[in-house]
Amino acid sequence: MQPSTTSTAALNWSAIQASLRTTLGDDTYTTWLANLKPQNLTAESLTLSLPTTFIQSWVEDNFRDVIATTISAELGKTLPITLTVEPAFNATSTPSKASTPATTQQPAAAPLAPTLPSTRLDERYTFDTFVMGRSNEFAFRAAQKAAQTMGKEGYNPMFLHGGVGLGKTHLMHAMAWDIKARNPSARILYLSSERFYDLFMHAMHVARDTMKFKDIFKDVDVLMVDDIQFIAGKTSTQQEFFNAFNRVVDMGKQVVLTADKSPVELDHIEDRLKSRMGAGVVVKVNAPEVETRLAILRSKAEKSEIIIPEPVLNLLAHTIASNVRELEGALNRIVAASRLMGHEITPEFAREQLADLFRIHTRIATLDDIQRTVADYFKIRVADMHSPRRSRNLARPRQIAMYLSKTLTSKSYPDIGRAFGGKDHTTVMHGVKAIENLLTRDPELAEHVSLLTKMLSGKV
Ligand code: ADP
Ligand code: MG
């Protein structure tokens, strides 16, 4: 929220900020006072705001005097100050990326319990927007179940692990939104491990008071700590984490943790902490298989308000296998480039725009490779690729090879026609179109095409 300039314009706020920074040092200033803002100035008093109740009470206890002195010096007179919580901060958060249209169903508008120093939840990360597939089905269902039972039925602690960009944070936020929707007064403390560490460091070094740190966890109903591998090895933080964690589980409250590895595999974590973390439900989030990758792309494409042809989605799903974030990034890049250049989205355009990714992920198939691989696969002769014979058992593999030639290489229709025994480019276009249509209707054919694509891009 902007300072209300009409009433606070008389303050030289940047001078006050500079002075506070000098007095308190960069670290302390950045941690506690960077978001201190003037809200209202009258002849009798000055109201200042801070983003959360937690920070406000901390600043009240620790820095009120220094703030008052600094402001008095700047104004040339003593003025009582009031510290409040910034009204907008705890309201429903805005999506973090302005470019993403808020087309998804909005999660419950209920604010986070204002006394908890939670990391902000992303509105886009809900169960509704999570695409379930074989790779993440167990994680998805367990997350839903834990959100419903909230520590009551053995899904506690819940430990989600897996590689980067596979949806752990998404699921955790989705649980928080779901719990909020069901139970608006639930006190959910969601912390990135950096946030956990920061809070701890402030307690230790700024306030020299670990009691305050402990207090944070006293009344929570749900504790979520994301990416706890970053707490590993920082021994005193780990100890405090363990204490907080134990206390919350012992109270029968739900705890949800994520990490890049399972509890037993985590390095530099004490054994007793490992075994305690693994005592509830431990779920691995796997890399999505190609069908799930396609479904994720389709769901994201729907939201982009731009038509993205199926062959392009297919190409991306087959090429970028390891990481949903990368998959999303690739799609966003293509959409952005197409908007910027006013260019239609085609497989060639996608390939061009993502040349860097494609070099990493694929080996480039040639038309020869494609014909040979497809012929082998369907147990026909390579010569049948070139022949004009139209019997179905030859024509279909030929069309598939044409389709793969169009999607996996940058050759033109006439080029492809020439490579297939001097066929007209309209024959190739017709063949490619036929396969595109069948892909959405014929699962068996889709499976063949999917496997062939993998074989040709060096994935199997
Ligand atoms: P992690 O925490 O495991 O590193 P994230 O939860 O941050 O991964 O996910 C990375 C991105 O991929 C996010 O934008 C997320 O919404 C998206 N994502 C991951 N898995 C899925 C899925 N199954 N359905 C929809 N989006 C997903
Ligand atoms: Mg994450």
C-alpha cells in the first residue's frame, strides 16, 4: 500500500529511512524495517504500518524508541507514533506474476491467520489446478487426505519428497488453501526453510530471545515447512526445528514437510529427527510420465488464451521430460514469443524459439532415421515408405512417419514429400493432418506415436 501522500507528504520519509538504516545497520533494517510505511500524519500523531502482526510486535518491542527518536529529529519536534499492521497485507494475496491471468478458480478469500509470520501462498497452487497422473497420484491423494483429516488419521507428519519442479510446493500450498476453505479459522504456518531460518536467526541475533521464536509455534494448527533439506547441517536451527516440529506433532496438529530426498536419505540430519519425520506418511513425487506432461500442458495452454496446436503440445511433452517447471517455462516462452512477433504457433516455431532446450533434450532425427525407425517398428520395409501403394497397413505407418518428420525435424512439406518417394506436398499435409486427428481419438495410435517419438529423440 502506498503511503497516503496527502497527509504524510510533510515527512521526508527517505531521509528517515536512511537514518534508521545507518543507526541499526543494513541487516536489521532490511529484516524488520524495510516495509515500515507512514500511513497517517496529523498534528498530534503519526501512524506507521508494518506488514504482519508478528513484525509489528517485534518492532514495537525492539525498535519503537529508535524510530521515535529518528522521526523527532527529522521533524524537529516530538510526535507520538503508533505502529499498526498494514491493512492490505493480510488480505487475499495477488498473484505474483502480473502476466498470468487469474482464470483459475480463486481459493477461499480467507486471510491467513494474521499473527503467523507465514510465507505468502500462491493463489495458483490449488488442488483444482494440479494435474494428477500415475507419477503423482499417491502424493496428490495423500495431500488431500491429510488436508481433510488435519493430523487425526495417521497422515501425520506428512513428508513429500522428490526432485525439483515436480509439484511439491504446489501440493503444499494446495493443502493450505483447502484447509483454509474448510476451516477459515485454522492457524496455518507455512514457512519456506529460508523463512524458518531467518526467523530463527532474528530470534537468536537480533532479539537474543528464543522464547519469541518458540511462541510462534505455540498456537498453530498446521505447520508446513518447505524444502527442509536447507535446514540440514545448520545445527542450532535444526535443533530448534526439531523442537518446534515435535511440539506441533505432539499436540496432534498436522505437520507437512517437503524435501528433495526421503527422510532417511537426507544428509546432515540427526537420526532421531529423520526417524521422527518418517514416522507418518512419506510420499515420493515422481517425474510425470508423458501422458501427465501432456495433460499439464493442455491445462496450462487453456489458460493462456492462445490456441496451441496439439502437435506443439506433443512436441514439448515428449522433449522436456524431467521437470514440470521447465515444461511450463517452455510453454510460456512460446506463447510470449508468438504474442510479440504475431507469429502462429507451429512445431517449427516452437523448435526455433526453444532451440537451446531442444539441443539439450534431443538428438536431431533425420528423415532417414524416421523412415527406418517407423518401418522397423511396424515391420514393413523402408522401401514401402517410398512406394505409392495405399493399402492401409502401409499407408498408416507412412503417414505416421510423415507426421514425425513434420514434428521432429524442421523440413518443409515439399522436402518431406521428396523424401517419401517424390510425393506431392499436399499428400504429406493430408497425411500429417490425418495423424493429428487420430491422435485425439485413437489411444492405440497415440501410444505408437508417443513411443516412436521417444525412440527418435533418444529417450529410450
Ligand atoms: P517443487 O516444489 O517440487 O520444486 P513446484 O511445486 O514449485 O515444484 O512446481 C513447479 C511448477 O510446476 C509450478 O508452477 C507448479 O504449479 C507446476 N506443477 C508441477 N506439477 C504439476 C501438476 N501435476 N499439475 C499442474 N502443475 C504442476
Ligand atoms: Mg518447492
